[in-house]
Amino acid sequence: MTLKIAHRLWLPTLVMASSMLAIAVAITLGLRSGGEIASADARQRAQEAQLLDAVTWHGLVQAQVVGQVASLLGPGTAVEAALRPGIDAATAPITALQSRAQAAPATAAGKAALGRITEARQAYAAASQAVLAARAAAAGDRDGSRTRALFDSQMQPAITAYLASHQDYLAVQQQHRDAVR
């Protein structure tokens, strides 16, 4: 079978048109997958930022708790006076990180972990105030046994729960990061 000259003249045009169509399809698919990659990268960067905030938050809380314990159990008021500025200075970044974590999009597990942190922080603050008040009122408690007993019965469990709630939130953020990867 031979092709007529009229058909032969159309062959280069058909080849060029089909080549252009194939290129257009490849570009469209490439742009689409490029957009998906960019979206996945953005999600991963956002999750990494949330994880970094969680780690920073956890570290600040640990430092604040250590300072608070040292100031409460230290001898006299000189230790408390030396540590109080650092403890108070850590409160603002901790509050800012907590607000940022609560404003970020979260799963049900993340929201539950944040709720546990809020409850544990309130219990920790209440126990801390109770121990401070008992310490101030216990002028006759020379060896600090009443303050220490109150610390052991109220403050220590509140500290343990507060730090555990932060550790749980950190674990949730690490799981989210692994899921996004």
C-alpha cells in the first residue's frame, strides 16, 4: 500500500501535533506533581516548626520547674531572690509557645495533649502558690519540714504530671512529623 502525496504531506504535521500533545501532557503532569511536592514540603516544614516549638517549650518548662524547686526548697530567701527573675522571665516564652501550639492546626490527639498540659500547668501553679504561702507563713518552721511535706504531697505530683503532659505532647508532635514524612 502506497501513500498518496497528499497524505505524505500531512505526516510531518501529524507527527509534530502528536509530539506537542505528548509534551503538553508531560508538562501538565509535571506541574501537578510539582505542586503536590511543594504542598507536601510546606506541610513538612510546618510540622517541623511545631516539633521545634514543642521541644523548646518542653526545655523551658523543665528549666522553670528546676528553678522553682530550687527556690522553694533552698535555704532562706536568698536563693529564691536569685532564681526568681529567671523563673519569671521563662513564663512569657512558655505562655507564647503554648498559645502558638493551641493556635496551630492539631489532630484530636494533639488537642487532647494540649488540654492535659493546660490542666497540669494550672495544678502546678496552684501547688507552687500553696507551697510559697506555706513557706511564708511558716516562720516557726525552722527546719522547713512542713514546707517540705507540703512540697512532697502537692508540688511533686503536680510537677510530675506537668512534665509528663509535656512529654506526651512532644511524642504526639514526633508522631505527626513521622506521619508527614
